[in-house]
Amino acid sequence: MDETELTFLDDDSTIESEPSADVSPPEGDEPFRIDESDRYSRLRLIPWWRQERLNAARVLVVGAGALGNEVLKNLALIGVGTVIVIDLDDNQLEVAKAFGAAAVVNSGDGKAAEKVLPLTNQLYAAADADKAAALALIGLEFLKSGDQPLAERAAEAALQLYPKDTKAKDAKPLPLRAEVVALALLLEKKDRPAAGEDPDDKGNEQIGKIEALARQGKWEDARKLAGRIDEELVQFRARLAIAAAAVDAQLPETTDIEAALKMAENGLAKKAELSWPMFYLIQLASQTRLPQERVRAAADQISNTALRGRAQLAVFQAQLDQAPQTVDVAVADTIDAKSLARSLAALALARHNVRLNTGYASVVQTWPQPLRAFGALGIALGLQDREK
């Protein structure tokens, strides 16, 4: 299946030794050469710097106060391509525009949902399958919230990207995405793109059909159709789609989550191409009554370093949410020590424990860096929580 590959700063496997552009570190006594016409020329001298990745990055900043705009300014200075800012204050959002925000959204004016589709069009400039999938996902979210008119608009925008006449000389058929199929079926669209002969398209068509059945409450039909799929990776993603629908529908049983989890435990969890689906599975499983030890063991098998840390963090956060008392720091040590997720776990742990016992702040002060810095933020948030 087509999966978008994303790179994280804490994924050591992505760090290479060569510089990112034509600017090279000097050899011997050769002086540094700075291209004054390129504002990022100095940054490009850092061997592992990848300016093109920052240029393509899309960042959401929530809050346009003093801290939010300071973050926004720094993102602009290092060349992040697109920054969207959300706030409740129009005046603050105007300041954010001056600092370089590509788009701003007032989340309190009752019109935020209507702005999602235009923002999606702005973020996904290319009319490709990724854009179609993003629009379809937004449409599915609108359907879940009961806003069918906006779901219809999202579906129309996604389907317009697919050529009506695939046999035309200038037709460039896009890869079919499961989300597009599911949304089109749920809204009974007759112009749904066909899968053709491509194996990936056929697999995505099957997954989309199964998700649509599940979200219509036809659970047994969805499960039977998933069970007939021969290709293991496709069946896993199909069962994951059913599990997601079951969690959204708040079904009391964990049948579908367990079916996907069992496939993962039988060897699929370690497959690199399933790192994102596995992360999604761990997020879903963390919301259920399944034993945390089992879910954590599955998270530990994820191939991608950054996603493994994020999955471990999701399990840890679920444990904090269920704990009525302070939690020992050793519990956080189950997360990969060198990952960003471990620092975020320190923040979450400090927040949870300080909310219950302000004396825990002295424990945070004994943590090594960078855990202590993240813990300090957790202390501040925990104190705020106590006041609510």
C-alpha cells in the first residue's frame, strides 16, 4: 500500500553525514563560504541540516500569545514552509500574520470547521493522492460529528481529483486511497473511482469497502469480508479500519482491536511499512480495556524509532489517565531513552504527579537534563490543573 513516509528529528536512522545542499564544510584551512543571497546558507553548513525538509514542513501552532508568536517567529527564521496558527483572539491572530503565519483560524467564531477545507487545499498544493486522502479523512471526521453538508463538500473535492474518463489520452489516474472509497460509499456517491488492475488500488478498494460497512454498523459483513482477504498486510489494515470504527462507535467489546493486535503479535508489528498503522493501532488499543502490558509489548515491536517512542508514550499516557495516585518515574523508563517521547513522558509524569502532590516538584528537580526541563513545564501545567 502507498504510505507517506515522514521523518522525525529523533529518528537516528534518518541522519546522514553529507550536507544538504551545495554549501560544503571547509577542508583544512579553507575559509567558510557564505552565500549572502541565501538566508539559510549558514544553517546549510551543518552536516546533518536538511533545509529542504523544513521548507516542505507544515506546522500547527495553537495559541497566538507571547509564547505562540515567539515560536512562530523562530519557525519562520529557520525556514519552515507553512505555519498555521489557531487562537480565540482576532487581534492576536493579526499579529501572527505579521510574524509570518501562512493562515490563521479563530477557533471560537463558530466557523472553524468551514475553514478546514480551504486550509487543506492550501497545505496540499499538488492535486495528488495524498491530497485526496486528506480531504476524504476530513470528510469522514465531518460525518462522525454529524455535519453531512461539509462531508459532502469534502467528498466532492476529493473525487474531483480523479479523472472521470480514465481512458482519455491526457488522463493521469491517481492511486486509489481507502479513505476516498469509504467516504464515497458512505455518502452513496456514484462517481467513485474504480480500482483498475493495480494491486495496491485493489487492496485500498477492499479496505475502503470494509470501513464503510463497519461505519454503517454492518459489523459481521465487514469482518467476513476482511477474513476473505489473502494478502496479509491488506487484511491487517482492513481489520484496523474495523477496529477504528468500533472505537468511534464505543462498542463495549474489543473483538476487532484484538483481531488486529493478534496479527501484529504474529510478526506484522516489526514490518517497516506498517509502522504508521501500528502506531494507530496502539492509540486505539490504549483507549480500550485491553491489558496495558500487552499493548506496550506490541508498541515495543514497531520498526520506526520515532513512531515506536510515540506509541510507547500513548500507552504511558493512558496509564497516567487511569492512575488515581502518583506514578513512579520508573514506569516512564519503559519508553526508549533517546527518543523525544521519553522527554514528553517526563512532562506528562510531572504534570500528573504535581497535580496530585505539589511536593513532587522537588523530585523533578533531581532529574537529569533534558528530562528536568520538560518536567519543569509539567510542574507549571500541574499547578494550573490544581486551580481548575
